[in-house]
Amino acid sequence: MTTQTVITIDHVRAVGLCVNGTRTWFVRHGLDFRTFLREGCDAGTLLATGDAMAQRVVSYAEAHARQQEQH
């Protein structure tokens, strides 16, 4: 994609991950969960963790954005 994808809590929920688990994940990776809830987080930040769940959420969000561009 030409622009960086912003990941939101809606993307997290869409792939079946829970909010409480996501909060714990953010703390473990030194990321600010409250800011994420307010503003989202760029995909690159999540991917930099090297975590498979981050990859899953980013892949979904990017696919969803591509689908929206087609309509």
C-alpha cells in the first residue's frame, strides 16, 4: 500500500482477539494501549514487535483497506 495502515481496536476485534488480551499484549511490548484506543497505531509499529498476532491483525486491516478502495 502507498500509505501506512492505521490499526484500530475494531481490526483487533474483527480477527477475534479480545480487548483485555490486547491490553496485556500492549503492556508487554511497551506500547500505550490508551493511545491506541484513541488514535490507533500504525501497522509498522505492530509489525516491529515480530509477533504473529500483530501480523494477523495487520494483514486483516490491509486486506480490508484494499477491499474498501475497490468499492
